[in-house]
Amino acid sequence: MFIQDDSTPMNPDSLTDWVKKFVRRHDLPHFSPHSLRHTHASLLIAGGMNIPTVSRRLGHSSVATTTKIYVHAIQSADEIAADLIEEKLDPMKRVKKREAE
């Protein structure tokens, strides 16, 4: 997935070591390169991307694998969709929601 300056594949351990140093140098909370993969998938799902597309981007052999791993993100996206449609069907809810904020 990652390449060096000369376009040859990067050793995964090199990337992990680089990220660890970057995190320390910039006083960031710990994260791993793999967590970026999960963030990528979760953001796609939250943005409304269909699961087969997310699954292909992740290289999963089956959509079922993606669904099992990201069930929490799918449920959250579904809740957002439900809230959105409720606001569209009942515009007064949107007004009340804004007034409450």
C-alpha cells in the first residue's frame, strides 16, 4: 500500500516505526497505520458510501466481512439517515432542534 521514494514497496515495519516516531515528535495520541484503515472505512460509511464499494476499497473478499467489522458504523449511519428523513418529513422538528441548541 505504501511505497518508498524509488517506488518500491515499503516494509510494513518501516511504516509502523515511522508513525510511532511521528506521534511522539508531535505529541499526538497513539494510533497505528491500521487504525487509519478503520477511520477511512468508517468515514466512507458515515458519508453514505455503499457497503460493496467500501468492501472493495478495503480488499475484503466478501461484503459480509465488511458488514461484520463495521456494524457499529453502519448502525450509526442508519441512525443519522433516520434523523435526516424525520427532519425532512417534519420541518418543525428542525426548527425545534435549532431552538434547543
